[in-house]
Amino acid sequence: MRVEIYPEDLYDDRSGFRLMAKKIHRGWRGPKPFSPSDARDLLSRAFGYWDYQHVQAVARTKSGTPSYISRGDLATLLLDHIVSVYGKDGVPNLFGFVGSLPYSLQVVGKRF
């Protein structure tokens, strides 16, 4: 499943994709430190893209009304990806960490 990412999600540090990546970078307590680039790529892969450059390329083509996805579905995608990469015990307090992220993408919580 690919989560729709819109240009607005990429270019504002106070909301959207970039804010989520920043929170992952700063709050990560996994087996190795995460650079901002690592955080963007982790989030990209969790949401169905190859890497952050792929997210940027696809987002440039988006316009119109976003579809809907719940905050819980986004959290589940991210959690499943982290567990597949690092294992369930590879990141301390993983469930709390994923639950605390700001899911403020254009597609979250909007029903059309």
C-alpha cells in the first residue's frame, strides 16, 4: 500500500512528512543513531516508496483532493516496517514511540 504524499507535506517543517521525519530522527532509540536522511528514508519505505527521492518525485505529480487514511493505519504501516527491519525487540518502547508521532499529512483524517 502506498500512502499519498502531497507537495505540502514535504516543504513545511512544522507539519507533514518532514515533521514526522524530524521527530523520528530526534526521538529514535534504536540500535544505531539515525541521521535525518535515514529517518526520511525509513518513513518513505514504510509508506510504500523506494526512498525519499521517490517520495519527492511522486508528490510533484499530486494535485486535487487527497483521499483518506486514518492515523491508526499510518501508525500500523510505520510500526510494521520498523519491526520488519529491526525486530520487535530492536527498538525500546517502540509502540509508545510510534504512537507519539505527529501524523499530520494531508491525507490523514480527511473524508471526502
